[in-house]
Amino acid sequence: KQLTWLNGKIPESAKYMVNDKITLADMTWFPTMVFMEYLLPHNFGWDKNMFESTDPKVNPLANVARWYTHLQELPEFQKVKQQIWNHWAKMDEAGMFKPIREEEVKDQSYKWVYP
């Protein structure tokens, strides 16, 4: 629900969430998206296409994907993404997400889907 809401708030022509400048909204949502990009495909079977495809015919969250893809082209955001991704990979290796995966196997109703 939140991603569908967010997708509707990002203008199709905007590079950033609010306007043509980076705002706190971009800086807040970007780390959240990195976490989601790591967690959801690895643990809940989400299609990685959700984070990459900017075609609304293929991805119902195309505005979010376009925004996220654009920010990843900026060196500052590339560095932040790498730091966050490495953290979650390390935590994953240490077993942080193991209980989630085990629970998901026991109860298939925990499968999350996106629009």
C-alpha cells in the first residue's frame, strides 16, 4: 500500500520526489528502498523488476523505480547504497533473516506481493 501511495505522489516528469532538487524525502526514502531491494527479493520472492523497470505497463511502481534508478546514478547515493547493502549482506550472513525464511516456509500466507 505504501509503495502504491508513494508511486502516485512522485510526478512522472520529476527526477526527485518533490521537485527538481534533492529534498529530505529523497534522503529518507532512498535508504528504505535499498533495504527493500535487499530484503524483499531475497526473503519474500519479489521480482527485482520492481526496482528497475520504469515501464508502467510492466511495473505498477514505475515512478518509484524511475526515481530510485535516477538516484543510483549519483555518486553520493551510490556510496550510500553500497554501505547499506553491505550492512544487510553482513547481517544476512550472520543469520538475521533466517527466522523470516523459516517462518515463510512454514506458512505460505506470509508471501508478500506487490500490486
